[in-house]
Amino acid sequence: MVNALLRPCIISDESELIALREAANQNFILEHRAELTDEEASEHFLSASEERVLVRHYQLQLRDFCKRFSPPMPKVVIGTAFHYLKRFYLNNSVMDYHPKEILVTCVYLACKVEEFNLSISQFVSNIKGDQQKASDIILNNELLLMQQLKYHLTVHNPYRPVEGFLIDIKTRSQLRDPDRLRPGIDEFLDKMFLTDACLLFSPSQIALAAVLQSASKLQENLDAYVTQTLLGQHANVRLVDLIEAVRKIRTLVSKPIESPSREMFKQLEKRLEKCRNQANNPDSHIYKERMLESLNDDDESAARRYSQLSQKENAILEHMKGISKLS
């Protein structure tokens, strides 16, 4: 497995996120619009903002799926799955790859990477409906997902920095019973993963924002710990940037989570089914034909390899017979 460098997974600002998503949307439309006029294309395809609405909806689905999962799923797996889903749709359109199919693939890959060891049959037992079909979709999409993540599979979640902060607060601050902060921290991080914060800020900044938000809810003040103890002699240099990062994270997380109404979601899903890339739709005739061709190619390749091995084996046997006659 190739470890991810921390920096490539962090975007400079929200405008860059918007630009990447707009580009993914426009690239798909340009490739698939054929002879449609601008007006027809606008009516047929989803806009980048409509795609974003669908991704937000499926983020909630991811959260609920992980919370219902049996056996109970570690938080770090859930965090990694969120990272994968968000990063995938920075460069891909939901019209190309449906979120309901990429979502479960993200969770399955996160289980592997975070060493929450499950067989594919154990995993899909948590999925309602056709579990064999779900298994095929996940396994067919797994390599695609890794490629689109550029094999940066290791994710630095905020959970470890949180533990570091709590230990440090116990050791070097006057706060009574820092473990009281845990429920507020967990609530903050759950909300954070529904925002773009993990694409914009480092895990340690997010962890500190969670700790400070939880302390604030308990009417505790950790300003002295941050400025004097945590930053120490570097406080004057780093304090302004850190305060600004924490402020932005807390603002992002405090915004209400926008979920589309049932009617809006149905309309968007209906349009998506009409404009999605049928080559990537497991229910389409094109997709099934492509899978069949792939299987046939694999069979032919295996047959060729078997034939070559058989020829080599026969040649070796003939050679050995020749040696035995000479002897």
C-alpha cells in the first residue's frame, strides 16, 4: 500500500473545491452531450450544484450505514470512508459513477485500509437487497476507486490528535476531568465529516477545534492552555493562523446540514437515471455486455497461458525422454 502524503489531500480553499467540482461536471457534459444545444443540455444533465445536493444526501446514507453496521464499525473506518467519498467526487461526476455504488465501495476499502478485517460476504450481509449484486459492484469498483484516489489510501483522521490533546490537557492544564469533553468532541467530529472541513484543514486543527468547541459548551476556557502551554514560545508567530483555522472549522460545522426534501431528491434521482453514463450502470445492457466481454477475455487469456504451459511441459517431457534414451 502506498502511504499518502498529508498535503496532497488538503485543498487550499473552498473556491478550489468549487472549481474542481465544476470541472468534473462540465467534463462529463462535454463528453456526453453529443448534438444537444446548450438549452437541451442544461435540461438533460445535472448541474454541479445539483450533483452536490445528491452527494450530501449520500453522505448521510454513508453515516447511517456505518452506524447500523454489524459488527460495530470503528470511528476511524467511518472517517476514512468519508474522506474517500469526498475525494472521489472532487474529480468525478455523479452522472458517471452513481454515489450509491461508490459509497459502499468507499466503506469496504476503508475497512481494509484500517484493518477492520471482514470478508466480502460478511460486509454485504449488512446491505439490504441483492447481496451478490452488491458484492459484484463493490469488487468491480474497488480498483477504480483506488485509481481515482491516486493510491493515496492512508488517511490522517483527527481521532489520534484528539487523544493527544486530551492527554496533554490532563498533564499540563488546570481543566478538571478532561474526559468530560469526549461527548462534545464526538458530536463535533460527526458533524464535521458532513462538511468539507477534512479537505481544507489538517487533522490537528480539526481536533483542536473539536476540543475547544466541546470546552465552550461546558463553559470551560482553554485559551491559556492554547496560547501559553500548547504553542509556548511560538505563540506570537502561529497564534493568528491557528485561531483563524479553528474559527473557520467551527463556522463550517455550525452550519445546518442541508438535506434535500424527499420530493427534490426523487426528482434529482429520476434525472440522474436518464443522464447517467450507462456504461457504468450495473443494470444497463451496455454494462452487462462489457462485463461479459471482460470475462471472455479473461477466459481466453487463461486458456492461452494454459496452452503455453502445456507446450512447455510437453517439450520438457520430450527432452527428458531423449536424455533417458541416450543413457
